[in-house]
Amino acid sequence: MYILFGILIFLCILFFLLFHWKKRKIICKLCDMQLQEKVCLLNQVMEPFGFCYSPSQDIITSRIDAWQRQFGYCSLYDKTAVHFSMVFDCEPVYFNYNGRTWMFEFWKGQYGISAGSEVGIYCSDKILSPWEYDKELFKSVSDRELLTLSVTTFYKGNVLFTASQPHWWLTGFCPGKYCRPEDLTIRVSITFRNEAMMYCFLQSLVQSGYIKCGISVCDLTVTFVIAKPFSYQPCCKKCCKAKWAQFKNRIFCKLYMWITRPFICTLDKILYLYCFLPFVFRHMLCMKKNRKQKYHKCYRKYKKSHKKIKL
């Protein structure tokens, strides 16, 4: 009995020493790498997940060629987001232009262990009636329809980051940062290609509840602030599931910060996580992947059942 107990203690000590040796080796390796080398490595490992690192803002953002582009958008994404540890405010703006219904949507809140915001541009193949909005699978816009987007995210009045780029889905995420959606405010700027499209969007934005004096227009650029959304929010946002998701998010944020405590910036923290605990790294970035894929399957099932009811 004592021999087995001694062997167990020896194995525990050996495991601890190996664990500590691996940790120190990874820290030394990252400290010896040049900044550009680390940025290239992180972008390389995040490319399959559709994301990249922005050194100027120290955030994770979406790639313009992200594979998520093929899935588009439907309202089911927002309604079931809480099941994937995402609790956010969403603000969709629908308007008709050039024979199609367009949807610009804005998100801000907690995405697992990251606080952040999103701006997405989608459109349908035809003009939709309002009752069809929730049932439609909107497509991501093509390259020739990309607009210059800019989003500045504030946490309780302090700037978290600013992202700006011609895009179809502009995002910014701060890993390890916990927040409530109501604590975030985003200032959005959109540069349109022509006045006709801009005025269609402005009209819909005012109809959604935004006052004209709170909207700035400079040439073809529209700027406005989203603090509390005017649109209907998914009913699951304030339910027990959302509270449980936020409780887990807070715990995991603290764990992330504790595990990566040898480093300060996001670049080093995520690379350290990738080398030290690769399964945790994959789980952190697979959140969006699983969300889109599972939502898309749910949407296809929903459309099939809807067709059967019509017949």
C-alpha cells in the first residue's frame, strides 16, 4: 500500500516537473521570436478558423475571405446564440434597394471569453415583405458590393478598439475581456457607393428609432452610435440560459487570464495558449465555426418543415 502511494506521489511530482519544464520552454521560445514572426505564425494558425490578428489594435478580427461567408445570415443565428456562450445585443436594419432587400446588422456583447462587436452586410435575391425577414437566409455580399466599414467599441465610455476596412463582416474581439452587452457602445461608420443606397439605409435607420440629430452624414459616409438597440431582442437573451452562459464566460475569462499570465498582449497570450494547451485554443476559435454550421443545419430543417406545412 505504501509502495503504491509512493509511486503515485513520484508520478505526480514527475508530471509537475515536466509540465513546468514545458511551460518554461514555450515562454522562452516566444520571448526569442520577433514581432513580425509571431504575427505571421498566429495568422497562419487562425486562418482555417476565418480570423486574423490586428497588431495595431491588439484584437482578433475576421478575414475578408473567411469561410463563414458561405453561410450568410438568418435570424436563427441570433435566437440560438446563447447556446454557444454568446450573449449580445443585435440591431438589424432592413431596407430595399436595387430590386433586393438588404440587411445590415450590428452586434455587441460577450462571445465566449471575448468581448467584442460585429458589423455584417447581407442581401436577398429579391424584395421581401417584413414578415419574410425572419425566415429568409440572407447571402453575404459579393466582393464588388463591399462597403468601407468602421466600428469603434467603447466599454463604459473607454475605447476598447477601432476596426476599419472594406468588408462584408467587420469584427473585433478582445480575448480575456468580460462585459455585459449593455456596458458596450459602438460607433459605426459606413461609406456607401452612391446616394440612393445611402438614403434608403438612412430612412430605415430613422424608422428603426434613431433620431436624425444623432446621425452624422458626410458625403457618402453615415455615422451613428448604438448603445441600447431599438429592435426586438431574442427572448433567450435575459433567460436563465443567458445568465448561466455569462457566469461560465466570466469564469473562463479569469482562467484564460490566469493561464496566460506570463504575457500581457493578446498576441503572446494566444500563441502561448496555442503551444501550451492547443485544445483550449481550438475550442476558443471553433465557437463561430460550430455556430454557423449548426445554425445552417437547423435552418435547412426549418425550411423543409415550412414547405411541408404549406403543402
